[in-house]
Amino acid sequence: MTSSGNGRRLTGMSFIDHIKACNAADISHFRPFEVAGVPVGSVRTSFAMRLAAFPDVFSVRDDRVTLLEQFNTPAARTEAVARVVQRLGDAGVLPKPRGEDYAVVPRWGAPSLMRLDRRFVSAFGVRAFGVHMNGIVRQGADIKLWIGRRAADKSVEPNKLDNIVAGGQPAGLTLAENLIKESAEEADIPKALVQTARPVGAITYRMEGELGLKPDTLFVYDLELPADFVPRNTDGEIASFSLMSIDEVAERVRATRDFKFNVNLVIIDFLIRHGRLTPDTEPDYMKLVTGLRTIF
């Protein structure tokens, strides 16, 4: 039996399959990418060969790819790499830029070494960060979640189910500022209400994408919503919202691929934190707990 967005069950599916899918990266095909002597990413070998055509910007060796040290400020590094990706885009090697920059850092909280257009982050395998928020409605002892359906024209996972709010972390914003921005755009949630959201942890995974490696970190928030609140999308990225029982959400994650790939991990984390997945009832409990926070 198959399923892809229509609720039909996939034979043999389980929660752990989603964690495995988000960590199915073969890093033997990648070389470390260094900026200012610091490892910040991983470049697919085939893409490294493309970068070798720009020896005035990159040093490409068998064991690493390095941005030349002559670019010794974040602005200079940003400009140099932007010129290269522009030329590779003109040659059809890379897609068009997204027009939104991410900070290139070795770890969360470290100073930004440069900025890189969001579209090319996975090509260089640099860490990307994002915010995901669970929209919770309590009805007595029952918990329901507001679930969005992604628009049909989304470039990633169109028509899949999603959190009430989710978005990448652009350079120049704090997580709190970004959560407020994304909440207004995706669900029309007032700022004062968003500010009551609780940060409840982070999820990490590393998977391969079309352009390269995705070592991603999702900062997760829980927001308790009034019973009469109804989300409304304002930026066209979400087609509709549904208020689902936690049991329905759990079953659709467990047995289907209805949700966007990384949203499955956010919901598994929610189910663990809220006692819906327990060590006594879930055979893969320890694999789930440790798999949500891959160390890389």
C-alpha cells in the first residue's frame, strides 16, 4: 500500500523511518569546506570540481575546499562567493538565487564568517537554521494541533502537511524576531500572542539534497492558542489549515509521508515531550530520542 498526501497507509512504516530518511547522507562523496581556517560545511566532490575553475577564490584539494585567506572580512568573503555562484548560475550549474541570505557559521552562536544566499547553502553544505512552531489547542484533556497544507507551487514538498509556522533563519534577525515575522506571514498570529510561545529545544539532522548536504538545525517552539483562534495565511505559502487531534497527527506521521520530511521530526519530538510516545509503548523510543539530535 502507498501513501503521499492522501492519508493512505504505507505498509511497514514507523516513526523511526522519518529520522532515518532525514539522516541518509553519504559524506564520503563530500570534502570539508573551510572559511578563515574554520570548517563550516561540506562540498560534494562534483561541485568541488566546478569550484576548481575559480582558483582566484577557492583552493580545491583532494581533502578540502578552502576560501582563499585573502578574503579576510565577512563582506569580502560574501562578495567573492556571490560572484562565483552568479557565474555558475549563468552557466546553468546552479539555480537562481533566492534573495535571502543566511549567516555562515561553524556553530550556532558563533560570529558570522560571511553570508550566503539561501538557495546555495546546501551546495556548500553549511549549517542552516530554522524555527518551527507547534500551534496547540487544548480541549479538556485532549490536545489538538493546527496543521497547515503547503501550497501547490512550493519548490520543496508542495501540498505536504506542515507546522502552523515554520521558516528558515535569515541573517540579521534573532530567532524571536524571525518567529514573529514568520507567524505574521504564515498564520496571521498577533505579535503579542507569538511572544507567549515557549522555546522547547532543537532538532538536528543531516541529509542530502539536490545541490548538496543539508546539516540543519530546527529551533522548536510550542504556542498555546485560544480555542477561537483560526490561522490565516498571508504570504501564499500555505493553502489551508486544519485543526487535527493529536492522535490523528501521530498516526499520519507514523504510517504515512503526508507531512514535509522535517516536520515529521518536530511532531515526533512533540509526541515524546507530551507523553504520547513512551519507553513502555514505543520499541524504538531510545532511537527516536537520540536520533532527533544527530551530532555532526
